[in-house]
Amino acid sequence: MADTPVDRVLWFIDGHYREALDLDRMAEVAGVSRFHLCRAFAAANGGTVTGRLREVRLLAAARQLAAGAPDILTVALACGYGSHAAFTRAFRSRFGLPPDRFRTAALADPSRFPLPETAIMQPTILQNLPPPRTERLGPLRVAGLSGHYDLSTIGTIPALWQKLVMEYEPLPGRLDGVSLGVCYAGDAEGGFDYLAGAQVSGFDGLPAELTRLELPARSYLVFAWPGHISEIRNLVHTIWNHWLPTHCVTPARAPDFERYPESFDGATGDGGYEIWIPLDD
């Protein structure tokens, strides 16, 4: 199963690359020494921890520039760089152009610079999945940031959570310390919309750019998982591709969601979480 030092640091980098990170901090999150982390990361990925951090930051910056972000220093700071000069050196080394020329070229011909997502580890079936409980919940009003994702982009969901925390917390009208990650509007190609947010008392007074969802009252299968957040792909994979078909359960065509209790620590990924699968009443 997952929850190795490498799993933990991959999750941490994807969700915290905008912060000032060093090897000591990442080793602390991974729960091992600096030496152990470097050896384990090289064995699993054939690269370095700092190289992974740099790649995530520069790809995030390149996407913003390709979309026409007007201020390069703002992009640099948002992607974890402390100065325009340091960012420009790293960016030129990675893409062969300084940021301003890259932006101009990418806007003129987007196909010139395909921007791959960082590598996503393949999920595996968890052998120790606890049996779910059945619970009725709702109606719920949920608000937060949202985006459209597919298999190639789900690795960027932690950055959505980071943006929510850094720019919009505390949410107006938030009811409690529980956070909800809602999956909805799935399509035939495997894409879906994802909202990172929380339950609110109402939608009045919320920033206009936040997404609002109303979830009617219904019954859910609730899978509680005490492990690290890096195991979530394996957990979701196990539920949808093993537990549900094995038990002949057909979920409702309705949003499912992740529930992060107040005990969940967004800085370390520990504290446990739940997956709520909708059922037809």
C-alpha cells in the first residue's frame, strides 16, 4: 500500500510548492532523515527531491504565463521563488527562454510549449479497507474553489486546496472546521469537476469567483480511512474498482465527496478522512 516517505513528500510538494520549502522541511513531513529521503526518492523516481520541487514550480509558472499572466514577479512569488532574478534563471534553464519571451511565444502559438503534468503514481488495490457505514446527510450548501480535472491533471488538485487556504480562508458563513472535496459533473471521457471547500450557512456575502453547490439530502456509503492523504488515489481506486462491484452496489448518479474532519492536518496530510459515495434512496 501507499504512505511511504516518497508518497508523503510527493503529496506535500504538489500542495505546498508555493511556500518556502527546503530539504529539512520535506524530510520532516516524510518522517525520515534527509539522507533517507534522498535515497528513497532516487530509488522510486530516478531523480532528486529538489528537482521535483523545481519542476512543479516551473510548470505551474509556465501555465500561468501561457495563459497571459501580466506580472512576472507576481508569478515568481506565487510559485515559491523569492526574487525575479532567481526565477528568471531557473525558468530560462528549464524552457530555453526568459519568462517574458516565453509568454509572448506561448500566446502566439500554444502548441509550441506542451506542458506535461508531473508524474502520477499508478494506484493499487488496498487490502485492508475497513467496511463502510451507511449515513444520511443533507441538504448541504457547499462553497469553494473549483476546476475541471481528468487523469492527467488530478495531481494538481492539492494546489487548488492551497489557493483556497491562502486566499479565501476563512470562508464567510463557514459552519465548522470540516472541509469537503466534492466530485461532480463527470463526463464520458473520465473528466470531472472538483470543488475544494466547506459547508456554509448560505451563499450571501461569498466572493463572486467561488463556486456554490447545493447537495440534497440522501444516503451515503461512508468509507473512513485513518491513513495519510497520499493514499487517497489508492483508496478511491479500491472503492470504485473493487469494493462497489464486488458487493454489487451501484452508486447514485450524484456528487460524491471527500470529508476532512477537524482532526485532519493540511500541513502534514495526517489525521484521517472519509469518502462519501451517494446511494439511491
